[in-house]
Amino acid sequence: MKHNVFVYLLILLTFLFVGCSSTSNDTTTNEKDHEETGLKGEEKSLTLLFSFASKTIDPHQDAMGVRAGIAETLVKIDENLNIQPWLAEKWEQEDDITWTFTVRDDITFHDGTVVDANAVKASFDRLLEVNDAMGSALKIASIEASGQEITFVTTEPYPAFLSELVHTNTSVVKVDEENISEKPIATGPFKVIDFISESEIKLERYDGYWDGVAHIHNVMIKFNADGNVRALALQSGEADIAYHLPPEALEPIEVNDDLRIESISSLRVHFLLYNATKSALQDLNVRKALDLLVNREIVVSEIMNHHGTAASSPFHPNFPFANEKTETAYNPAEAEALLKEAGYEKNSEGKLVKDGEVLALTLATYQGRPELPLIAQYLQAEAASIGVDINITVIEDIDSYLWEKQNEWDIVTYSNLTAPRGDGGYFLNVAYQPEGSLNPAQINIPELNEVTNHLNATAETENRIELTKEAVTIIQEEIPQSFVVFPHIIVGVNERVKHWTPGSEEYYLITNEMDVE
């Protein structure tokens, strides 16, 4: 399939996608120049196009602080999901509730200020003030700082505390700055030059970076919710890296020798989330029926173009704590029988009715992950075939909508990282506990809460695996969500980009090691 570049540019202008990367092809900068000064030779630039726009780049509020190479956390995860030192060079768990970290002594903020334990404490104090969800997740009772050592005491035994420190919102920032939301001063290889909310971030490398000055001088991160626009921007040279490309847009990229597709298994799942406050969806038979209307294999082959794995639980089958149950079989006839058992009968128009009301549901979706609206349309068609009306509404800011308009939606096509730190405890807490930060549906299953609380107090790995499996079994029986597919992260990359591949955790997008020709 051949495309005219001129047409691409016209389409891009139509969508008001403005700006392009500076794509110097000068490769005269040698390694000695880079190591000794980091300044000689032609400046290198890179443009990354991302799907979800950041309203703020306050690292305590938004993941882009870490993703953009602006900020860093005490610990990080590697490609095998093992926790590694980052700003902290080592740590020790002194007892069930006490953790002491030694901060590296060669780190400075972007303004040259030395990072010590007091600076880290000030950052965590601010985090707990501005982010209630992280305060709940971290369970910190007190923090003490001395020299390069910072000690956290948790409110209860909490084996998952270390893995929670991988969360991007635990980034260390300089807190005596007034403009953290637009120009945070942190410790990463790149510092912020300019930020336009929901539009772009302009970055410049920080030559005092503690872990080796970056190869690239300037980075531009742009945002666009339309997956097809992102694909076209990559093909036209407007972007060097384009995230979350639609499977149906890959063919012209795959045949372009200057571009490549990176498709890797992610740590997230696409699913249908049912609003537990709605009376129709409080009936287990209704949720079971909707679950049976989803043919996972069709979604994988036709919507994902085989860039995904059919899902039966929150956790990818590669994890040891994933339940062994296979995905729900597609069975519209059984779905219809369950709805009849729930009290619904077809009227003269073929609609399912109960107590004089048609079973009509509002399904919210969003374009940031382009396959989700397609999954919504697929479910709408399957539901119509048995007499269920599903009305689709496309929302731009899906998270705000779900929390602020809880009475307006019944179902949402949703997507979450479920084990971003290689442990199931994170998702069980944030997605199912009544006060969870990812629980806009107000799920509250007492048996599941009890298992999760037990998991939170359990340190031994094998016991945690068994408890997580037990939790998954409860979820599969209660069906607060219908898990559809584990999507691949599909990223388009210009071949000029070197020493970089996307990670399954989706945390570390811009690094000091990446380079361009």
C-alpha cells in the first residue's frame, strides 16, 4: 500500500498537528567528545508522540515526569520486573514496618542543588499532601532523614512497600519551587524548558546528570489522542517515536524501510468495567451474560490484528499468580438464557424488558487507546443481537468522567496496568478496595477485601502467589469486570533512533542512553 506524503501532510494540518522535530543527520560527534564535554558536535533532537495528554507534569500527580526522563524514583524495575537501585543505592528492611534507604551522594537537582535525605523527605512530605491515593498506597506513618539515609515507618506490616516506591508518583522533586506543575526541578537526564498543557513538553538535556550525560540534546514530546494521526506523523517524519498505534494502521509502516514496529506484550489488560452502583449491573446474571457476549479470539484476531493475548483475569498468564482458568467461552444463547433468568423478556420489538423498562446501557469509551472504541462497537453489535441496547459515548478525559459522572455510565471500556511492579497486590488494592484510586465503579466485594488485606500483610513469595490466585478466583466468580485482551504495546520507531526499545512497564520512555543518527 503506497501513500502520498503530500496527502499525509494535508491530513496532519487538518488535525492541527503542529510542529516537527529537528532531525539532524550529522554523526560527527564522537564518543570522546560526548564523554568529555557532552557539548561538542551538532545537537541531536528527537520527537516522541504520545497518546494521553498531560494536563500537568507535576511528577507527584502525573506519570510523564518519569516517562519523559525529567524525574526519578528511589528504585525502579528492570526489563525482568526485578526491583533495582536508582536514586537509592541500597536499602534495608529493619523490621516489619521500618525501611531505610541510602541516597546516592552524587546526585543533583536540575538547578545544581545537592540531593540528600532531607531533600528526599521534603519531596515525600509534599507527595503525601497532594496525592491522597499515593498516601493510601504507601501507608507511611513517619519519615526520618539524616545525611544520605532516609527511614520510612509504615502504619502496619507492609511487604509491598518497596515495590510501591517504583510508582512514578514517588519521584523525588525539589519542593521549594512554585511552578512544579509546569516546570518541575528533579533529577533526571532531561530538564523542562517549556510545557503547554495537553499539547507538548520541550526538554533539554541536563549536563550535570549523575548517571552519564544524555546523547540527545533536545527532546520534544507531543500529545495526540488520535491513533491514526500518530501513525501518519511517524510516516511523514513529524515524529521519531509514536506510541499506541492502531493495529489497522501498521501496514504502511511495516513496508517502510526507514521505520520499524515494536510490538511487545504489556503489563496491562483491556476490560469492561461494570458500574456497581447501577441496579441492572448489580445482578450477577446480567454481568455473566455480558461476559458471554465477548468473543476474545475475534477481538485478538480482528481488532488487535493478533497484537494481543485473550484475557481471563487481570493478570497476564505469564505471571505465576495468574489464575489458570481459560477465557470465558463466547455463548450468546447462554447469555440470553441468563438474562431471562434475571427477569428480562423480549417485547414485540425484540428488546429485552423488565418491569416495563428496556435493558439499555450507556457504554463510555475513549480514543487514547484506539482499539477500545472498536471493542465498544463490537459489544454493542453482539448485545443488539439478543435485544440489549448499548449506547456508546466517547469521552476525552475518561478518568475525570468516570469519577465525576458516576450516574451517567453503566459500562466503560477501560485499560489498566495490573502488575507494573511484578506483583498482583497493587491492582487488587487500587481496583477493588472500596477506597481504591482505580475503583470509580465502587466495587466492594467483602470476601475479596479480606483476601487482599491478608495479602498486604504477607511477605513470603509463595504465600503471596497463592493469595493472589485466590483473589483472582473470586473476581472471576463475581465478574465486576470482563477481561478481554492483554494488548501489546505497539510503537512505531524511526530507524534513526538507536539504543532504545519500549518497555512493558511503560514507565521509562526517554532515557540518557537513547541516541539518534
